Amino acid sequence: MLSLNKNYLAGLFKTMLLIAAISLATPTAIAKGVYQTEEDFLNEVFKNEIPETQTLILKGDLRKSVEKILTHPYSGFRIKYWENSTQSAWILEEIGKEKNITFGIAVSNQKVSYANVLTFRETRGWEIRYPAFTEQYIGASLSEERLTKDIDGVSGATLSVWAMTSVVKMALLLDGYIKNEKK
């Protein structure tokens, strides 16, 4: 009878360990992934009439301004974007804690018209993907390298929030640059 109890307890212990492992792994499994494809983002922004891809060369003062916003060197040389008569769309990446997060940002009349997390690769901070967070950026513009709206953070997602805020500033800066270049 005692051996039966030992086997029962051993099985119960294994089951509890498995449940604990699953519950610990679940946030990581939820966190990582593609939340919206590039194509779906562009179709949503441009109402299924995606303009031709354009390329912006990042050099000189523009590069310095981007690096000042990001607070680190920017590794790319070209940035692709899409633009029609009313808005521009940018798919940009920024490091969270350890890995890149891909964001889709649309700008209209020098204000954010759409902001979304497209791909999240980190194990923490994924809560920034929810509309309750991303919608805070709608209507924000850039004034002296600062957003004109205060953005509430997400507990446990500080670096992801910083990454998104930096990318939103970058998209606004780049949109302003291409608009000034066309004048």
C-alpha cells in the first residue's frame, strides 16, 4: 500500500511540474509571433490600393536625426516606404530588450494615423500589441524630437514601449523629411 502511495505522489508531482512548466511557457508562446503581415498592414492603411514602394536613402543630417531619436547608430542605409496623396506608411524595426520588433506606422498631415506591432520576437512586453496601447499614438505629431502626446507605459514592457515610441518618432521625422523634399 505504501508503494502505491509513493507512485501516486510521484505521478501527482510530475503532473504539477508539467502544469507549472506549461503555465510558465504560455506567455512566451503568446508573446512571439506575427500579429499582422506587411501586406495586411498596407492594405488596411491604403484601403487595398497599395502605392508603389519607394526608397529613402538615410544619410547626412537625416541619419544623425534618426540616430538621435533612436539613441544608437542606425544600421540600415535605405528605408522603404509607401505614400499616396494623403499619407505615408513605414515598416520599421527597433530593438526591444534583445530582439527586433517590427512596427507599422502610418502618417497623415504630420500626425500618426495608424500604429501597430507587426512582428514581436521578445519574450516579454508583448502587451504593446493591443489596441488599448497602440491607439495612444494616433494623432501624435513630432515637436522638437518629442511626441505631442503623453504615452502611458505598460508594466513589464518598458523597453518595448520605448522601442515603439522611438519608431513612431522616426516615422514622423521621415514623413516630414519626404514632404519637405517634395516642396
